Amino acid sequence: MSMKIEVQPLPESARKPKPTDEKALGFGKHFSDRMFIMEYESGQWRNPRIQPYAPLTLSPAAMCLHYAQEIFEGMKAYWTADGRVTLFRPQMNIARMNRSAELLQMPQVDPDLFLEALQQLVRLERDWIPRTEGCSLYIRPTMIATDPFLGVRPSETYIFYIIVGPVGAYYPRGFVPVSIMVSEKYVRAVRGGIGSCKAAANYAASLAGQVEAKKAGFDQVLWLDGVHRKYVEEVGTMNMLFVLDDTVVTAPLDGGTILPGVTRDSVLKLLRDVYKVKVEERPLPIDEVIDGAKTGRLKEAFGSGTAAIITAVSEIGYRGQRHKVGDGGVGRLTQRLYDDLVGIQYGKKPDPFEWVVRVYPE
Ligand SMILES: Cc1ncc(COP(=O)(O)O)c(C=O)c1O
């Protein structure tokens, strides 16, 4: 690693009270005392440092605000049962951020510096990680274009920063299945676009479909492909998997329209290598899913993503009708994957693929 990270002192006045009620933490509302930050100019990253958490100063003409040249990541740190602080497969998030950067014409971040920044920041902020099982520290690396310039071209200056904050258990009252609605009006991404990136613009593009689904009485939106409007892609902030008879089917990544989820990859490895379950990554027509729900072939459906790990889907809305998945409860595979992934993350189960990276103690 070429650059050393400066750690600035944290004055008493910059220390915030930590939330005391871990049951009321929610998601994305609290941020810790420190942040990592560095700036890019003249073709290189400069001044990597951990400083007190503070507002950014940006020109109102900063290009990220006008042309959405902005990417981010989402990952978590955990206190394990035996008193370690760990990250889950951080190298995958780092690689994905650099792929997002490439597609949006933004600079690469040295993976070693990125990992070191994550480790140092999380180690310093470890008292912000809730100890209750299911709670964690959410980590949000972000890169924004900062040239004060109106005109569409890649920026020449950027800020990269990492903020972290405590988040609550997604299922404080147990595993609750959700309902999803197929959007026929809106699409999230198209072939040749930026659907495979964690680009802020993708999330802005998803809002109308999300509100449409909520208004129709569903929890989340299920996206179809943007070309044929036929194949199932992903849900909100999760990849989607369907259990049809004894096979798990999920959308392939080669279309470049869905996010290659870290959780998706972990689920597929567990299914293939540990559970020995048949997996197909192939275009899955929505008609096959709905037909499966009607005939009983569709045994389970679930989403995978960092926020909730595994989310059971109980109902799918399509063309004004609601279709029950399996018996409407949490399926056997869905529950097993949730238990195993959470078990690995909290250090309660063996980690056969060495996914867990220790941050503390050093
Ligand atoms: C659009 C989208 N799809 C899928 C995922 C799941 O990815 P991961 O498992 O890496 O969290 C996310 C969440 O990050 C997402 O935002």
C-alpha cells in the first residue's frame, strides 16, 4: 500500500451520544463520530485520513449534483459471539465499487488502501457497533464527482469517503415474509446501461416503481427486464431467488442489468457446494413464476441482500392479482440460508469459505 492514512484527533465536542435503545435503531439513521475521506485531483488520490464526521463543502455546481456521477457501496461490521469485530467478504464490495467506478468513468481506489481504510475506521468506531445479535454497523463507502462545472463529461476531481453507523436487526420480532409487486409500467435498468453498478442514479430510477408498489399494498417492487418486459430481475435492494420444484432459479449476471450481490454469491455457493441443491442462473420468465405459484411448483421465493440478509417472499402481485408463494410462510431453504449466513457472520457457525475478515483485535 502506497499511502499512509492519517488519523486526526477526535475532540470531545465531536463525540455524539450513542443510541441506547438497540431495538429502536432502525436503518440508516445514526452515524458515528468519525469518517474516512480523501480527495482526487491531478490524476491521484491525496490526503487519506480519518477525521471527525462532518458536513462536506461542495460547490453548488459540483458535477455529482447535476449529472449523478456518484457511486457507493453497502456492507456491515459485526461483533461476533466470541468478542471479535469482523467484516463479511469486504474484497467483493471493494471490487464491485471499482467496477462501478470504471463504468461511470470515475477513478479506481487501490484495493489495499480501501481495505485498510475500512479496517482502521471500523476498529476506531467499534464502540458504535451494537452488541445485540442481529444488529451491526452499516458501512457506506461513497464516491462523488466534485468539479464545479456544468456540462456533461467525466469530472476531474472526486471525493471518496466512508461513513458508518449502527443499524438494528431487520427482523426484531422474527422472520417476517414480505409481499412484492411486479412493475409493468417502470423499469430499473436496461442492457448496456448501469444496472450492474451501485450508482445513485439507479436508486432514483427505482423510486416511482417502489411508490407504485406501496400504493397497491405491497412491500416492494419486483423488476422485469427492460427489453422484453418478461424476465424477472431483482427486487428493491435485493437479488431474487425462486425455488421451483427442487431447483433454485435466479437471474444471470451477464445481462449487466442487475447488481451482482455479495449475498447472492454467498447463497449460491452454500446451495451448490454445501447443500448440494440444483441451481440455475438463467432468464426466468415471470409467467413461469406465476404459473408455478398456481400449480404448486413454486415452493419458495426469497431475496438476498446485505441489509436483511435473506427475506422470505410470501406473495407476488402481477396484473392486479395476488399469488401466494408456497404456503405463504417461510420456506425450508429460505430459513436454512438465513440461519447459516447469520451464523457465519456472527461467528456462531463454521466459515467454510473463509468469508469473515477480522478487524479487531488486530
Ligand atoms: C439493487 C440491488 N440489488 C441487489 C442488492 C444486494 O447486494 P448485496 O448482497 O451485495 O448487498 C442490493 C444491495 O446492495 C441492491 O441495491
